[in-house]
Amino acid sequence: MSDSAAGIAPVIIDLIAAQKSILAASITPASTFDELQMDSLDKINLSFEVEERFNIEIPDDALDSLRTVADVVAGVQRLQSEAGN
């Protein structure tokens, strides 16, 4: 995991843990949304929180391709680099 991802991953994990009321220690970058029992509404809510936290805009069509915590981290990295953040 790159330095940038290392800084993003804990934030994403904490957001998911708070949203699902589970321990952050039980979530890894490899955790899938199915394993975390996140449905489409959970993913939408997570996307709003991620957008606010990282000051980015996640395209609606991108949500369908997100399957793991690592997918979200990679997406945030990509959007930050595109925005020059």
C-alpha cells in the first residue's frame, strides 16, 4: 500500500466501522462490502461521507464497481490525483 493509501485506508475503515457499528479492527482493505453486510444504501451513505471527508466528488456510476475497502481507497486516491488535491 502506498503512503497515500496508508493515510486514506484508516479513515475509510473508521467511517465504515461507525456506519455499521462494528470494530474497526475487524475491517481490512481486503474486506468486501458483502462481508461487511453493506447494501447499496450503505454504499451511497459511505460515498457521501467520503466525499465530504476528502473534498472529492464520486461519480454515481462508480459506486457499482466498488467491492472492497481497497477499491474505495484506490478510488479516493485516483480522484484526489485528478483534482490535484
